[in-house]
Amino acid sequence: MTKRKFGLALSMVLAAGTILGACGAAEEETPEGTTGDTTGGETEESKFSVAMVTDIGGVDDKSFNQSAWEGIEKFGEDNGLEKGDGGYDYLQSKSDADYNTNLNKLVRRDFDLVFGIGFLMEDAVNTIASQQTDAQLAIIDAVVDQPNVASVLFKEQEGSYLAGVAAALMTKSKKIGFVGGMEIPVIERFEAGFLAGVAAVDPSIVVDVQYTGAFDKAELGKTTANRMYSSGVDIIFHAAGGTGNGVFSEAKELKTKDPDAYVWVIGVDSDQYEEGKVGDTNITLTSMLKRVDIAVQNLSNLAMEGNFPGGETTVYGLVEEGVGLADSRGAIPEDVLAQIDEYAKKIVDGEVVVPETVE
């Protein structure tokens, strides 16, 4: 069987940036007794340091924050850096009250680039950027109009559209669920794309949409999923960070009680296949990938090379291979995968423009 992965790598431009970044991190040792500025033109380069502040989901949310941290770890490894000051690091936010403090701490620890991860950190990044004008900051999922801030957005609606297509083609009950975290623009793009994808296949399918109001409450995800599965929903797509772990827990419990139960979860941001393991089977249908890890690496390399895109916004969609679906590992039949490919091609070719809002 041919395995498919939708959007598992960004373009060759990003790959080239990574290669150049790795080359740029090489250091030349300065002979003892000489200065870095020698007549031979060889100077000792200081290593580039990068750090991030998580939102309340935490660095191990198996989703958004974790993907960003994996990107920073990879950047550190590629460039011979160590975790800690002068290398790469993170600070975890327990509440939104920690955002400003954590960002300020990392700037004062002299990290060359500091990321704020998530839409919820927009105000904090804006505030610190205004106060620390010499700092280089970046934000994921929001736009901060400051000359020392690089903003990164994703077309979540495009990847979610494909998730909707997959769910609509695979449902047996004609009832599908969407579990969102907080009702903010980025999650609404997930919802809008998902609903549009389902409707493109079969507008008669019922989609139960529920928001839990949190990204770090697995218990809320579990109770919400319980109500959905009990009502006849057989596939749930979650865009709820750590709250979505509860959706997986509920589906796995149902599968454990009844191995023949037809229940599925579509993961988000990272490939959440491992979260769906139930003995010898798996309840992860696929995952809507959002390559925050690659975007973080790419931006870090640009900054290290002296090309920090301050004041600019970079957007990754299906064309840039920044969003897509993970390998279903056989959960989705080949003929259905072929149909999903056709829908993806229509987006790439401009035949389908996926809405960003439900309205």
C-alpha cells in the first residue's frame, strides 16, 4: 500500500534556509593571545540563541506548543547548541498572567530571538516589543505590528477542509463532531474549514460543534466527547490543544470496552497517531498537521543569518505545504485517499477557496 502524507514538509526554500542556517553556525577557534578581529579576516562567531514562551497549554500538550518546542530543539541540535542560556530554552506559562513576565525574562537573558507561541500572547508580545525595542521577537498565530516582531500565520482552514473531507467520506452514522478550545479567530478557522470540507462531500451530514473554553482541560474534552459519541457521532475532529487529549481518552475507552466500536479521532497540529493506540489497534483516523516546528526553524535560521523579517507576516498554507493531513497508516482506504487528493488539488489550483469564518 502506498503511504500518503499531506503537507509533511515545507518548500525547498525552507529546506535551503535550514542548510544555510546550519552552515552559519560553524565557529572558528581564535588562537590564544589573539583577538577575534585578526588580519586574516577570520572572526570567532557567537552562537545564535533562541527561546520560546508557551501559552497555557504547556510544552507537552502533544499538539501546538510541543510542535513549536520540537522545532526549537531541532534548530539547537542542528547548530550545536545546548539547552539553557546562550543556546535554546523555553518558559512555560501557567496562566495568561505569566506571558509578559516570561517574555521579559527571556529577553533579559539575552536570547537573540524569543517566540511567543499562540494567539493568546498577542498583547504580551506587543507590550514587550514596545518596551524592549532592541529585542527580536516572533509570534505564532497572530500579527503584531512592530518593527522588531516577525509574525507567522497559517491557513488552518485549508488543512481542516481536508480533515472535513476525510471525515465525511469515512463516517457511517452521518454524524460528526468538532471540539474546539477557545472561540478565537485561529480556532474558528479550523471550524470553518472543517465544516466546509464536510459540506463539500455531503451537505446532509450533521456536524456537532462544541467549544470547551480551554486548551488545558482534558476532562472537558473527555466529557464533551462522551456526549458526542453517545449521540451517535462516530468521528470527532478536535482543535483544542491539551483539552483534546480527553477526546482521545474517551474514544480509547469506548474502543477498549467494545473492540468493534466504530469511533475515530482526527488529531491536530502534530501527528497524533501515538495518542490513539488501543492495544493492537488505533482510533486516530488522521491528524491535521500544522507545521509550527518547521516555521520556527525557518524563522530562526533567517534571524541567525541576519535576515530577521521584523515587521513582516509570513503565511503558510497548503500551497507552501505548511498544513495538511498526516499519513493515516491504513485507517483511510486508498480509494478515499485518492478522493482527498483531488480536493487538495482543487485548493492548490485555486478552484476552491476555503472560508476562514463560519459565516
